[in-house]
Amino acid sequence: MLAKILFLYYFISMRKYGTSLLFICFLIINIHTSKAETKFTIDEATRSDLNRIETYLNKLTTLDSRFIQFSREGVVEGRILLSRPNAMRIEYDPPTPVLMVAKGSTLMYHDKDLLQTSYLPVSETPIFFLLKEKINLSQEIIITNFEHGPASMRITLQKTAAPNIGSVTLTFEDEPLRLAKWQIRDIQGNKIDIALQSSKFGIAIDKELFSLIDPTPNITIEGSD
């Protein structure tokens, strides 16, 4: 299957480190046309749950959390920072030399070993909606599955206009509602699971951590607000 690899690091990391990255499916845009999955049928009870999730996400201001990433290549850890509506930072623990910062409409990807930096539109990522000022689960998004268990809820989403960038499944603890983990899946079925640990919500986070600074030439790129 033909694919356009947006970052050289994809090849380097798989050979050198033997591990997928947290948002590796962000970096692969398949050339062939892919049909979106069938939209999930929403009944009244499900609509009520979805409204709760939408309200929760819109009220989410900041997140500072450790994470553990599981994939078929192994387990890696790191730290994720989120400052809604338009900023995110993901930094892996050594030896994985990856830093990603999203601000406004731009995602910066920096390889600390190769001293290379690349840029990608946030809109081309499966979780673009998390950085929107107003999250609306009925606009720009296809809900392909929803599950409500005794103490958790899972919702699977795709971007309506670009199903070929994959899907994301968000898992929430319930009562109280709390984002706990997510899974990213590409159209070939490859999956990466990310579990949040020691999460802190609604705390102050230094805005400088979200600056789009290319660490090699020390150039700052202004992101869209």
C-alpha cells in the first residue's frame, strides 16, 4: 500500500529504536482513497452520554500528565501537556528523542538525535478536535462506535473530511467523568494505546512550553491562535 511519509524520522526510529511514536499515525497520509466507516446510530441514552462528554471536553482547560504508550513494538513513556483551546506538548523520556509541540494550526516535530525539525498542520491529525476552541461532536466528526460500561465510556471518532488519517478512541472514567486514555488506529489496523498516569487537570502551565521553537537553529515559528 502506497503511503506518503511526512517525516524522515519514521524510518530512522523504526530501525534504530524499534518503537512506534505516540502519534505516528499523524505522520502517515495514505495516498489511496479510503471510505469512512459507517456512522454510529445514536439513540437517546447515547446522545445524553455524548452531550456529557462534549461538555466535559469543552470545560477542560489544562492537563499535565505522565503517559505510558503501548504498541506492538514495545512500551515507552513520557509527559503530555495540554492547554486548550490551541496548545499541546508531548515529550518522550530517553532514549526516545522526540518532542512534539502543537500551537494553533501547526504541529512541530523535533528529533533530538538527528537535530531535525518538521511541521505538520494540526488539521491533518486524528485528534485535531481537542485543540478547537469549541468542540462539537456532531460537526467535522464521524462517531463510529460508543460503549458505556459500568464505570467507563469509550467513543471512537474519525474526521469526516479525512477518514484516511485514522481514528481515535477516547476512554473516560465515569462518575466523575475523567479522560483516562486513548487509542490511535490507522486505516491498516495498526494501534497505539496511550494511558494517562498521575494526571493533573485545570492547573497553571507555563505558556513558554508551547512555543514553536526549532531547537537546532533556535528559530521561533509563530503558531495561529
